[in-house]
Amino acid sequence: MEHAVLPVIPGREEEFEAAFAKARSIISSMPGFVSLGLRRSLESPNLYLLLVEWESVEAHTEGFRGSPQYDEWRALLHEFYEPFPVVEHYVDVAF
């Protein structure tokens, strides 16, 4: 599971959401993509939580980030972040 808190420049939330609606089709078409969720903070409306499930970390880090489609994703979304988000990967914990 890819996890990123996206700090969108205050006042640009609506514009970011419109750009993300376009970018969603880019990431969802990638090999190894499983699912995507985007949530907006109630307490800090300029913060968004991005959760992307991948079949493997490599599907994200090598496949998606190494693809021409990532350039499209970046062009649509990266101008909205200040500061740039930290992205981490998580795995399920067995009980």
C-alpha cells in the first residue's frame, strides 16, 4: 500500500481535485495497479490522504515511476504540493 499525505497549496484545493480526476485514469491503467483512494482532511482541508494499492512495491517505484505516464501524472499534479509529499509503502500485518 502506497501512502502519501498531499499538502495542497491553500486555495488550490478545487483545482487540485479537478486535476486529480484526470490523473486517476493514468495511474489506474498501470500494470500492477489494484486500487486507489483519495481522502480530504476535515481538520486541515488542504491535506489529502492518497492510498494506492499495488501488486508490489516495484510496480509503483519501477513500473509507474519509470514510465512515460508518470511524466503526465507529474505534470498534472506536482505543481499543487507545498512541501512535496513523503511517500511510504506499507504491508498488511498478520495477526
